[in-house]
Amino acid sequence: MNTVDGLPAHILLVHAIVVLLPLAALLLVLTASWPAARRRLAAPNAILSSVTLVLVPITTDAGQWLEHRVTDTALLRDHTRLGDTALYAALAVTVTALLIWWRQREAVRVADVPSKPRRTFLAPRNTAVSAAVAVLAVLVAGAAVYDVYLIGVSGARASWTDSYSTTP
């Protein structure tokens, strides 16, 4: 997908990433650190994170198409280089969201039949593991949001530097 209604698809798709990846990162921190949020939002966040992960390469592919149709500048090369890191940020958020969802799933399975112990792999009731997952979630979420910020600023600079007047 290179264009949408005559516009470069990257310009439109990037807005989805700018909204969805930080939202998934916020939900990641909430689900990792707040049990009530985890019960309600772990599965939806795993889905949201996965959808975002799928959208990132579509968006970067559309960006590569656009890159070959605009003037090559150092700012554009910087944006392109930074844009390639979005996949890693989205992957980290998705893997951590899936980990939190799996832990919640195991916790529910254990609670369903307390008299029949089930083997759990991620120790849903282990507070040390829960604390480690929460710290991991905060680090991953912070890195993802910062990455989106850096990519967005570099894209704005590539698009708008020397392209407007400060006076009307």
C-alpha cells in the first residue's frame, strides 16, 4: 500500500503508530503494575500490541516508498534510520504484553480450581517475578514512547525544516 486516496500512505499510517504504540505502552505499564487493570486489559493490550506490531512494517514500507519520491536530505536519512527502530520498540512492547497476558491467564487457571494445582510457567503469584515484570514493562514502555518521539521529531524536521515562514 503506497497511496491512499492520492496521498502517500506513510503520512496517514504513521498517525496510527503515533497513537497506538504509546497507548499500548501505557496499557503495558498499567497491566504490569495494577492487578485490576491486568484482569481487564491484559488480553486487549496483547491484541492491540500485536496489531501495532503488524502496522509498523506496513508503515515503514510505505515510508521507504515515499523516501524515493522526495528530495534526499540528511534530515530525511536521519528519519529513515530512526524509523527502522520502531519495529524493535513495537516488538518489545508486544512480547512484554503477551508475557503479562500469559501470566494473567495462568493466574485465572490456578484460581479456577484451587484444589487441583496446575503447573504454571511464569509464577503468577510470585511477587519477585511480578516486580521484575513490572520493571521490565516500565523500561520497555519508556523506551517505546521515547522511540516514537524521536522518530516523530525527525520526521517533522525532515518535512518542515525550511518549508515555512515564521511570518504570515
